[in-house]
Amino acid sequence: MWKRMKMKRLLSGLTTVVVMVGIVTACAEQDSSGLSDDEVARYSRQLTEALNNRDNAAMETILYSVFRRTTGLTPDQENPPGISETAWHIILCRNQKALGRIITEEQFEAMRDRFRFGAMIALSVSDYAENTEKVIQCGEKSSDPYSIHMKRAVDWVNGWKTASGEQLYKEALEYRDKKKEWKFYELLENYLLHEAEDKVYKPALYDRVQRAFQENDTSYGLIYLGSLADDDYLPAQLEIARRFRLGDGFEQSNAKAVYWLQRAQSLENRQEIQDRLDLLLAKLLKSEHRSIETWIKYNISPTR
């Protein structure tokens, strides 16, 4: 229903983050992380400071630095030409094991959303689907802490399939409240919203309608506002009545405003709805009364 092309364009430039968290690769066994104990202590100290200061930029810089140190590559060199798939997995697993040494269990929990973000991309972008399955298998077999947390993140994303629309929407709102802290929270929020919409959860659909109006996508907003109102979603009925009454997005029509207020009142008998109806009914012409009677008689929902 809601096209995801814009989201995929946003994700296309984020493969660095996917590589950084190691979500897109299998976890081949590797004896060494490639870091000395002194390096582990230094990186761990820096990461602790960044987490305590909620400094996301510093945190990403540290993770990129570990990636370069353990692989000899920059994060944008995803699956470089000339390196076999097996060799690439081993290289990335070295980075993964290094992070498993650097990050404490408490810090892993604090970075939970970073893992979720990486898993979301890995499972949402088709190019990574096959490698993601290898990550799941790796997490099941390995006691490496990084693998364990990756698997938890993958399970979280896979859990969207069985979660209710209400659960997904509630979690989307939690990320919305936090999105000023980290730029990718908004992408997590949007993906959860999409999943809730796919489950036809009306509050999520109405949320998208409101955002469409805020983004001046009035054609989408008006079409789906009318659809939700006709599907007896009370907030949408009150909103479409308001817009018809004021001529906001629609041609002004007291008759159509009254029609939708009457349907809203039949769903939930509220005094404030009745007060609005009384004010509008006093202004209606006889021809407008006849229009409302016709809409009701022939089950016509005036949404334009």
C-alpha cells in the first residue's frame, strides 16, 4: 500500500553500517581477532566513554577503526573484488571476534538497536538475504557474544512476521520518541510502521495519513483518509468531517461534514460530537438534507 522505494534508496547508502555490525556475513571459525590485549583495552575504554556520553558519532568512529584494524579494509569496501566469498567471511569474522572481545555484555545491551538496525537492513534488502541465513546458523552454533547478539537482532526482525499490528505500532512509536538521539532510529520506526500497515492496523494507517499531510502528499492523505473513514475508524471520520467543514483539502461541504459526524456519533456517542452536529445541522439547506438522506439510503460514502 505504501510504496517502499524511498526507503530502499535510503538503505542503499548504508551498507557501511551493515558491514560494521557484521550482519551480512557468515561466522567462519577464526582463532584470533587480530587485536592485542592493549588494543582491546584501549578500544573498550573509548567505547565505554562514547556510550556513557551518548556520543553516537564517536561510537561509529571507534567501530570503523576496529574494522579497519582487523580487516585492513575500509567499511565501504564491501565484498571487495578478487576476494572469495569464503575469504571474505573469514575477514569479517575476525572483525566480529574483535568486537566480541571489546564490547561488554552491558554494552551489547546498550547497543541493541544498532544490531537491530543492521538485521533490519540485512533481512529487508534482498541482496543480503542468503548471507543473513548464514548469520542465523552461526549464532546458533557459536558462543561468541557478538554472534549471539546478532542472532537476537535477526530473531527480532523475523518476529515481525508473527507480531500483531498493535505490537509493531507501539514499538514504532518508541523509536519515534528516540529518533533525535540517533539518525537511524527513524528508519527503524518507518520499517515497523510499514509492517504494522501491512497488517492493516488502523492507527498505523492513520499515522501514515497524518504524516502524508505533513509532507504535503495531499493526494495520498486524502485518498486513505477517506478509506479509513469509510472503514469506520473514528479518528479518520472526525478528521474528514473537520476538513469538509473547513474546506481543508476538500471542497467545503457542511452536508458531508454532517454525514461523517453522524457516522462517528453512531460509533461513539460523545457530547462534543453532538455539539458539532447541532451547530452544522442548524445551517443545512433542505437540498443538503436530501443529499445526506440519499447517501444513507444508497450506502454512498462521500469522500471527495
